[in-house]
Amino acid sequence: MNLNSQSVNSCDTSSQRLADIVGTMIALITLILPVFIIAHYSSTNVENNQPSLTYNLSHTGD
């Protein structure tokens, strides 16, 4: 029998549950938010930053 073992308080259980929820939310935000930011800025910059390709097809004669 281990004399150092203690029963888990309900307060400890609820605070650990809250910590688990907050940690999960932080993890999800950390993983998802950068994807949305990159997708937002890359989709607007692709349309605006492509140079227009024009070729001069005039023939200076022989």
C-alpha cells in the first residue's frame, strides 16, 4: 500500500479538464489559423501579382 497516494479532488479534475479543453483549442488554432491566413493572402496575391505577358511581334524587314 502506498501511503503517498491521494484521492483526486473534484476541483483538480475540473481544472485538469479545463486545461485539456484550453490546450486543445490552442492546438487547433495553431494548426488551422495559419492555413486560412496563407490561403487568404495567396489567393488575392496570385491575381494581382502576375505580370502581363506581351510580345512584340512586329517584323523589321529584310
